[in-house]
Amino acid sequence: MMPVKDYGSFVLAIGLFLALPGPGNLAILSAYRLGGMRAAMVSTLGIAFGDQVLIVLALGGLAALLDEWPMLFRWIECLGAVYLIYIGVGLLRSVQESAPVAVFKMKDVFRQSVAITLMNPKAIVFYMAFFPLFLEKGRAIDLQTWVVLAGTIAGMTLIYGLLLLLMLKWLTRTVKDASRLKKTLTRLMGVLFIGFGIKLAFS
């Protein structure tokens, strides 16, 4: 017996959640700008790993803790806002500076993507509030349930990241002035990161 109620709706909800513009999408795009497809896939893996951590926390009762301590959620929002603004400012500075981009490590891309996911209120609210609605009432969280939930979300995250990258790669190949496009996208991503951070700080 499927441990998730209405699995089709569950998959649709995950797809809509992934497609919503947010810091996770920007993390993948900024990683692509820094290190191409490889860095972007590492970023996608970081987001998928962060999702798995949130699933564990949700199933472990973090939702009840956030209900009891609303200020904890607010502190997470503030930390996330500061971090997003920091990333956005860094992207804008990288375009303005004439010096080449500093050498980065793949593990740093992974860590940044994990941190963005764990401090993303959109993801936290989804896993803590919306996500449990698809669990069978009264059913214990066994291995089968975990495999279905975690596997579906991880698989869809990786597929979404790959499709996003293929679309971006096609776009950069289609446009004649690719370097100018990258600078424009970098500025846009920087502004969006800062915008998400400000919105989060004053929400």
C-alpha cells in the first residue's frame, strides 16, 4: 500500500514547489556562472541534500517545535535574509570588478546550496506544514514511507536542476554575445538575491 495519500497530487505539489522562483533556483544559476555544468550539478545536489535534512527534521517533530517557539522561525528568517543579501552583493561586485573571479571549490558550492535550502522559509514552511498533509493518518514513518518521500523529492530535484541547466546552456549558445549575457544574468541574480533577502527580512 502506498504510504502517501494521492501520490499524483504529491508529485504535482513537489513540481510546483520546485518551479516557484526562489533562492534555490538562483543558487543553481549562480553556480553555473562560476563553474559551468559541473558546479551547477553540485549545487543541485546540495539543494537535494538540504531537502533531505528538512524532511528528517519534519518527520522528527520540528514543526511542533516551531509552533511552540515562533521566535526560532523568525531567527531563521533573519539569518536567511542576511545570507541572501550577502550572496547578492557578492554577485554584483563580481561583475563590477575587472579582476578575474577567485578560484572556488566545489565543496563551497555544495555548502552554500545546503545553507540556502536550510534557511529558506519557503522550504521550511513546505516541509513542516504542507508536506505532512500527504502522509497517511496514523501510519508509522517506516522505511517504505521514507524511501517514497525522500526518493521522490530527491529525484525530482535532480531532474529539475538538470532541465534548468540545459535550458540555460541552450540560451547561452543561442545568444551571440554570451559574455554579455552572463554579466546581465549575474546582475539580475544579484538583485534578485538581495530582493529575496529584503523581502524576507521585512515579511
